[in-house]
Amino acid sequence: MDAKVRGYLPYIFRSFQGFQTIDVKEFHSDRRMELHLASEQSRVRLCDKCGHKLGNMHDRYWVKARHLKAFNWNVSVCFYREKRWCENCQKVRSEWIDWLCPTSPHMTLELCWWINRLSEITSVLQVSKLESIDKMATYKVDKHILQRLLQGYKIPDVTHISVDEVYARSPVQQKENETRDDLFLTVIIDHRTHKVIWVSQSRRKEALDTFFEMIGPEGCKQIKVVTCDQHRGYGESIAQYCPGADLVWDRFHLVQNFNEALNEERKKEWDKYGSPAEGDDLLAGKYRYIYLTKSKNRSALDKWHIKEVMSKNEKIAYMEIIKEQFHKMFDCTTELEAKEMLNECYEWSVQAKAASLVKYFWSLMERNELWNYFKHKITSGVSEGVNRSIKTLKWQAFGYKDMTYFALKILQKCGYLNSRHALAWLYNENA
């Protein structure tokens, strides 16, 4: 076939395996161009369903697929796609075109990779507007590329990991056969690189089991320290797969649970002595954060407030001393020193008859998960930072209905499943 094209064509217009560019049509008023292709006679036709070689031609149809923009012009690729008999499927099938996107056959793979690259920077909605492509098509294309990258993804070797859950779905999206645990995603982070290395569905024990089974017994043996909150399922999974690792309860969650117990005691005192009718509402719930804040972080007005209450209520005075002592405990350099300070907090709670605090401190007395903090001085603070990025990702997209896609986006934005890291693995494998 004689080609009509004359002169130089950029490589991006010649990278269609099995086809030749025979004509370029330009439409200056619309700022678009069409590349017309012709199939090479020597090309082997394969079934787009099973991959087997196709037989005699049955029919063909015209395809117009979107391609990458050039010089700010919209570019389309036009060609005939053949339908042939497949002996394996026992049906007439379309031929496989390796440079077309399988999920959106009216786009080239080059455009799909570019859409995926743009989605690392902004939301799918903004990418669809920028490239003038339907939002749903953009989402499907981005998900397809991420799943393709995931096939070559290998979890890196790690020794210190942080495990935390992130709230992924609202109760409205909860299905009949699900529990509240299924509304979360389990996020595993490498302490050394601060990168997300895996995301599992739900926050059940099985979610963390999946990660440990993927890295295998040898990978589990390499893990020395795991930080997480006091979630029972995570603890059971770590004990089963990484018995040699030290489990460290995160300081942030320990303080959070302590504040809840402290606030319960404030509520009890308010119920006993609080009386807004008399103008004495210093124990009311609107002031609860004053009682939970460290003394050095209070304003002058807050300091007057707490001093006024302590002068009238002995139990509140006890609780103030216990709170300051508990926070100082995390500054201890040795486990023995920390145990002595926790014992003092427990004894003072008994003297103050603060049942919620007594119960809380008693639950910590013999737990190695607490004392491991003073051995390694490590927290899951990195997880809280990553959780902030994940929330921003969710806000940017106005939420996600597809949890598999959400997990892939977390790996893309906060991990290695992006053009900076994953493509390097892909090129190395193809080399």
C-alpha cells in the first residue's frame, strides 16, 4: 500500500506495533489531527479473549481511539480492526491490539499511562477535565494501570514496621454481611522510609495475616519491631507470624485512652457537684480539654481555671498530679524508672478513688507492649502523618466507593506504586 505521508513524523506517531501510519489529517479549526493506520500483512492476529492465533477473517470495523496530545492538539488514531474465527473460543473474536487499553479500547495505552501519571498529582476529576475524557473512563483507565503496576510490585524487605487502620467507608456503605471492622483499611508502613508498603481490606486479624503470608516466613523473621495501637486482632496476628518481634503500643493511642479515662472521672465529678444554676460550671464538658492539656501548654486563663477547681475539689487535684506524672513517664530513659512512675500513678488513683484510672493503669502494669517503648523509643507517629495524607486523598476525591481502587491510590500516593518507583522495576524486568 502506498503511504500518503511525506516528511518527518514524531516517534509518538509511529509507535503502533503491527501498523503503519499512512496518512495524517489536520483540522485547524478544531485543533485536532487524525492518524490513519494500515495493518501490516506480516502481523500475527491473536484473539483478544484467549490469546490464541485467529483463523480466517470474518469482518472488520472502524476504530477511532484517543491518543496523546501533540502541540496542544487532540490526536486520534483511526484504523480497521479485524474480526476473525477463533478455534479455541469457537467464536468470531476481535483481534488483540497491544497498544490499545483493554478496559477502554477507544484509548491508546500511551494515553492511559499519561492519565495515570497525571493522577499522581491531582484528582481523577481534574484529570478528566484537563484531557477532556469522561470521568468514569478516566477512573477505569487509572485503575487498570495501577493493577498492571501491582503485578510487578514486590514488598521491600523491612525490619521495623508500623501498623494502623484508616477509616475508609461510612456506615451508610456497610453491607449486610459486614461489621464495623470492614469499614477500615489496614495500612502497613516502613519506619525506615516512611512509605506505605501494603494496604489490606478491613482491620481484622486476617487483614494483617495477608501481609505476613505475602512476605513469607523469611520476611517475617526479618521484622524486629512492630508499632500499632491496642487493637487485639493486630496483636494476635503479630504473635502468630512474628513471635520474635517486639510489639510496641503506640504512645499516641496510650495517651488517647488515658485521656478518655481521665475525662470519665471529670464527668463523674460534674454529675456529683456541677450545678450550672448556681453559676459553678467549671467542670462542664465545654471545658474538658483544659483538664486533658499538659500544664505547660495551658494559657493563663486555663491555669486560673484549673487552680480554681483544684481548690474546691480534692479529686481533681489528684487527677492533675496523676496526669502530669503519666506524661513524664514517657521521658524516662529506663524501663525500671518508668515502672516506678506508673506504680505511683496507680497508687494515687486508688487513693483518689478514680475507678476509671485504676482500671486503665492496672491493664498496663504487666504488658510488655508498653515497656517495649522504653526499649526502642519508637512510635507509630509516622502512621498518623500518613493517615493525614490518606484523608487528604479521600477529601480530594470526595470519597471512594471502590475500596480496591482506594487501596491502590494509597499505594500510589504514599508508597511505591507510582512512576518514580514502579516504572523503574517495569523497565528493569523488560530489559
